[in-house]
Amino acid sequence: MSDVEALKAEIKKLSARAMDAKMNLHDLSEELPINWQQIMAIAQKAHDAFAALEQKRADLKVLETA
């Protein structure tokens, strides 16, 4: 498997994690004010998931243009 293919597979996994984190944040928002104490932890997980996804997409762009 080439570096590009491996990175695309990793991006696919990260995208699924990011969408899961997004849905968890969405679900929490619909239940507010119940579990309001979890806002920061769930938001941080969503932030981290999307940051990792964005970084890997940037890495892929660099590989594809090289």
C-alpha cells in the first residue's frame, strides 16, 4: 500500500471518528440542560477529532502535490 493510499485509509477512519464526535456533541446539545457538565469534555473530543482530520487532509494534499 502506498503512502497516499495509507493516508486516505487513515483519513476515512478519522472522518468516521469526527462524525461520531459531532453527533455526540449534537445529542448533548439537544438534551441541555441535562448533562451540561459534560459540554467541555465532549466539545474537546469533537475539536480534537476534527483537528486531526484537518491535519491528515493537509498531509495528503502535500503528498499528492509532491
